[in-house]
Amino acid sequence: MKQVCAACGRNSNGRNLSCTEVTCPLEKQVILGSGQIIGDIKVVHLVQITKTHALYEGLRQDKSVLLKVAHHDTGAKNQLIAESQFLSLIAQDRLKRKKSFLSRFSRLQDPHPGIPNILPAYSNAELVNFPYGLAQVSDQSIVYTVWDHIEGIPLSEYLVAVPVPWVESVAHIITHLAYIVELINKSEVLHGKLTPDAIWIQEDDKGILRPTLVDFGLLRNHRLLNQNDIIWLHENGNIAYVAPEIAKANNHEIRDYQPKTVESIDIYELGLLLYQMLAGKPKYDDLFKSRSQIVKLIGQSEGNPLIRNDIQQTNRAELVRLAKVATQRNPDQRKPDSLREFINILEKVVGKIPAEKPGHSIRETVWRVALVAGILVGAYLLIGVAINT
């Protein structure tokens, strides 16, 4: 009789009561209880758990934040450290733009929408020096990061309630994610583990679903990809969402594997997300299947069919074509060749994503009003002086 793990969905052929998958999140997770203190963060409750990390809502000086804690796995900890350094660079760029003179007169758009804003790991510390923190929980040392609070829910949860979202929303979500992945790829590093659990979504006041990436993947240069990286992706990525050239690799192939381009792997994974939201189910079903069963399925099956008769006679049918060509198992047959071309196809279908309306705090608003008023008063006085002379 097979036993099924409710946490990772894998089965065991034996009668073990515990999960036999060493990569099951229950095996390596850091469990933090409500009210527990990590650094200067008070844990409120668990929000999400994946194979590599857990997200908690927390409080820092009465301000809501997100606490991201890596599991007790060296690879997961290294991934979180690499992610924190990447997000630190993004945060520094945001701050630089915010401090610019012109931004004080205009409602500057976020230059990096969909990317969380990381905070220093410790209060009164510099982000550049402490993008991640260390703490001791029982007899274990943990690695964590702190983010500004994010509204929304995991895309995986949303797709349970709405398996087939409105096609416009699908295109907007994928286009927005492609922007973020393109930014990652510009540094010649790949994501490598895009899944519905790695993305949160929130509906804005215009009814547009806005995605936020909460897991930045491997962040490794594709030319430096080594055996340990591929093995880690095997064990900690959802194998049904990992590019086939990696998913099917045995130990010998892993040693010799080099991806065609940094973008090819991430194009495939973006294509899988597009495919799933158009079809209403993943291209390859992974629930209640072992890793070997999933790899066999990917190697021998074309996956669940994608048929959308409702948009067949419209230009939205191009999304179906894109989902199919982007998820070709053979990387040499996979199209398009670049993320920029992938984005261009999406934008030709639904146009550019409407910019999110930026907001200002009360203090910023008062500052702007006072500044504008001061300029007007100064101009009035100058005009008066000119008239009198």
C-alpha cells in the first residue's frame, strides 16, 4: 500500500509513516512558533513553506515585515545569501533613484516592480553590510532575510481557486515575470526554479494581477554551472518545472551538462507557467508521483493537452502557440531564442503592462506641498520686486 506525504505530494512504496523523500520540506524545515524572537523580529505566523525556505509574517518595531528563513540545508542557505546580495543591489538602486532631485517633484514609478524590497537584517545596520542575518534556534544556526511586507497570495493557491485565469491576466503575469527574469539574466545568471510557489500575486485597484517574485532561484552563471548545482536543482526544485535537459540528466550527463544559453532554461520555465494558466493544469502532473516517475513522464509524454477554442480566432491564440514552442523538450527546438523576443511577442498580443500607480506617505506629501508653496512664494516676491523697480 502506498503512503502519500501531504507536504510534498510524493509517494512511498513501503509502509513508512514518515516521508521517504530526503528533499521533503518537512525533513529540513526551520519551525518557528508564533511569538518567537529572531534578531529583532517577532514572528507572527507562518505564511508559506517551500523545499528551500519558509516565509513568516513578523513585526519589527510594530512594523509588519516578511521574514524569510532558509532550511537546514547548505544549498538552501547559500541560495538565500546569494538572493540577499542580489536584492541588496536592487534596493540600493531604488534608494538612489528615490533620493534624486527630480523624484521629489514627480511620482516616480518603481524601477523594479515585482521585486521585494529587502531590509537590513538588523535594525540600525547598513543593508550593504547586512543583507542577511544569522541567528541560533535551539542547536541550529539559521540564515534569514527581512523584507518589506508584501500583500497577496502564492500563485499556486490562486490557481487552485481559479485554474484558468482571464487570458489578459495570464499575459500580464507572464510578461511581468519575464521582465524580472530578464533583469536576472542580464547578469549572466539563471533562475532555474520558477514555479507557482515562487510567485505571489495581488490584484491592484485597476483589477490587474500584479506578480511578485519571492524566490530568485539558483542565481548561478550558466557557464559555471557544476554538478552540485544540477544535483541541488534536482533535489530542491520541483522537477516537473525544471527544464528537461536538467530533469532527465543522470550523474554522467550532469557532469557534462552545459546549457545552450542562460535564457533557454528560464524561457522553458516561463513557458510552463504560461501553459499551465492557459490549460488549467500543469503540463506535467506531479502530484502523488515520485521524482523518477515525473522524469519518465517528461521524457515520454507530450504532457496535458493545451486547447483553447475560445481564443482560437483571436490574436490571443498566439499565447497558445508561444506556450507550446517555449516548452519544447529539446532546447535546440525551443523558441523564442531570447527573453526579449519572448516579451515582444507577449506585448504584441496584449500591449505593455499598465504602470502601477505609485503612492506617497503623508510625510512625503506634506514635504512636496511645502516645497511647491515655497517656490510659488519666492516667485511671487521676485515678481513684486521686479515690478517695483
